[in-house]
Amino acid sequence: MNILYQAFGFVLYQIYNLVKDYGFAVILFTIIVKTIILPLNIKQTNSMREMQAVQPELNNLQKKYKNNPEKLNAETMKLYKLYNVNPMAGCLPLLIQLPIIWGLFGALRSPAKYVFTNGNLSALRAGFYWIPNLGKPDPYFVLPILCVVLTFITQWYMMRFQDDGNKAAQSSQKVMLYVMPLMIGWFAVKMPAGVALYWVVQNAYTFVQQFLVMRKPVEKVSIEEAERRVEEAKRQEKKEKKSMLKEQSQMRQQQMTGQSGKTAKKKASRPKTKPASSRRKVVTKIPQSDERTKKS
């Protein structure tokens, strides 16, 4: 992980050289990183919304086949296929984001080690508004309080779109709604103010992002329409496969025709008669009787 910490610390130091203020460098760095991984966040959110759209049908299947796990699994896979939903699509973006979050967090947690490697810590002691030193915790607890408030608002807003009728899941979400902000606030009290500032900025960015994405309504497709789309996709796939087989057959015929043409040309180029050099020479002998007659 040290390589990630050093890489993010180097980038953060370059931004600091541009803006000449460590607090604004942290804000700008956080915005840049969040913007880079924004497509992943949007994909993760859309995947969650797609799963949310099929959740009522999934609950019906769970009630219908609660005593038949194999049938439930088969029908669940069929449901995902009907609605073109991949339940694992939201996991990959999260896994990709984790190293980025760890690297950024590690660099901000130890700026003297990973950011200001030259030993010049005057930027940390320069202060940022009410914070005298961004390398130490916020003495007035303003940033930890903002962390708690923004984390709570973001989670509360997301819960409004996750009402799937599952009482156990809703109870767990309500617990996390209050526990998670308090945990982050507690860490923000103990961590350097630069880390707390990062949490505040990234929570504000996340809330704006979720607000804009969630405004777009989810396309709810009926089962009949989903089945029609699946059948249409199957027909299109068969048509494409048939077309591909036809093209392959035509290519084979062309190759065979080309080979037969070459063979015919070779046969046509062969000479019909043997060359003169290879013909037999016929030698005729004069009968002895004729020779004697001539001598006499």
C-alpha cells in the first residue's frame, strides 16, 4: 500500500505547488479523484436501481418457492435474464474504487511522510480558515460535525429509493443510518483535519451526484414486455448465427472453386506429346543379301 500512498502523496504535492494552499489542494484533489471515478459511481448507482426495480418480483418468488431452494434459484436467474439485470454489476465498480480510496486516505493521514517528503511542513502549520494545523485534528470539531451531518443526509436520501418491502433489510438500514455517521464523526475527531476535510468534500460531492442521478426515473418493464424482449433477442441471435454460417459456407465454396481452378490450370499446362529428345530412335538395318548383290 505504500506505493499507493506515495503516488497519491506525489499528486497532492503537485496540486499544492499550483494553488499554494494545502487546504484548497485537498479540496481540489478530492474533486478530481471523485470526478475520475464518477462513471463507476454512476454505474454502481444504476445497478442498484435496476435491482430495486425487480425487487418486488423477487420477493414474490421468495415467498412462492421458499421451500424449494433449487427452483427459487432457477426462477431468480430467469427473472434477472428477463429484466436484463446483473446482480454483480454493482460490485466491480466498488472493488475498483477501494484502492483509490485507501491510497488517498493513507496519503492524507500521514502528509508529513507521503506528501511533504522534503521535510518542509510549513504548509500544514499555515492553517486553513479556523484550523491552525491540517496535520492535526480539528480543535473546534467543526469538520467532524459536518462529516456526521453530510453522511446522515446522503444515507437518508438514498434510503428513500430503497423501499423494497423487506422488513429485515429496512431495519438494518435504519441502524446503519445512525451508526455510520457517528463512526465517521468519531474517526474525524481523532484523525488529522486534512482527512476530515476530505470526508466533508467527498460526502458533499456524493450527495450532489446521487441527487442528480436519482432524479431520472427508473424504467419499469412489465414481465410481458421483458419476455417479448428476450424472445426478440433470441430470434436476432439465431438470425445472426444463421447469417454467419451462410457466409462461412460461401467462403468454403469459393476456396474449393479456387482450388479446382488451379488444378485445371495445371492439367492444361502439361504437354500432350513427349518432347523430341525423349522419343525413341528407330534404326533400320540393311539386309546382308542386298549388300552382297551390290558387291557382285
